[in-house]
Amino acid sequence: MKKVSLDVWIQLIGMLSVLAGLLFVGLEMRLSQQIALAAQQQERASLVTEIIGTFSETSPPISFLDFIDENLDLSNPDIRAVAETYVYRIWMVYENDYLQYELGLMDEDIWQAKIASMRYVYNLCQYKDITARAMTFNNIDLLTLLDDPNARSCEE
């Protein structure tokens, strides 16, 4: 049997050390990505919470549930301004969500919840005008994703 030289053993140990180092770096990168995704989700949640908080600034104050009620009386200019501002701001958040999803930075479950929320707001008849205005500044692919020919018409 041939004796293995010390140089070969040193090279083998060196290669195994490099391999272990790469494995460790890969695991650290994966953990960093998970932390970054969680931080992004937290930031989105904070932003939406802040936006929803503006409903209490109207006179009289309204709740988020009032906002999504199709019978909300928008004749009060304060209520109308807050509702329209919310719709516009939420479309900017949704566009960012779409971009993050397209870049692979959002989990599929979160995306499905977001798209359901987007479709709900998109189909609220009382906000069709402001939604249409906001969508002119959004990615056309997002509009294509939301546009449903089977959705109920607001003229009914």
C-alpha cells in the first residue's frame, strides 16, 4: 500500500475547510434573507397600519370597516378626502408589493393575501375614480392581473 504524503493530507484538509466555510456562508446568507423578508413584511404592516390610522383624523372619525362599506356616505368632504387619500396611498403600497413579489422577495402565502386585498379594493365601486387615477401611475402588469372581466359592473 502506498503511503500518502503530508502535502496531500494538508491539501485535503484545506479543501474540506474551504467547503465547510462555503456551507457556513450559504447558511448565513439564507438566514439573512429570511430576516430581511421578515423585516420587509413588518415594514409593510406598519405602513398599512399607519395609513389606516388616518381614518380617526376625520370629523366625524370613521373606522376601516366603514371605509370598506359600500354604503359609506362620501358627501362629507373630510371623510371623502381621507378615503380617497387612503385609496391612493394603498395603491402605492400595492405596487411595491407587486414589485417585491416579482423579484421573489415575498412569500407566496403573503402574496395571495395581498392580491385578494387588491382585488377587493379594485372592485369597490365608490373608489373606482381614484383607483383609476392611481393605476395610471402603477405597473401595467399589475392592472392586467387585477382586471377581471367577470367582476360586477359599477353601473348596476
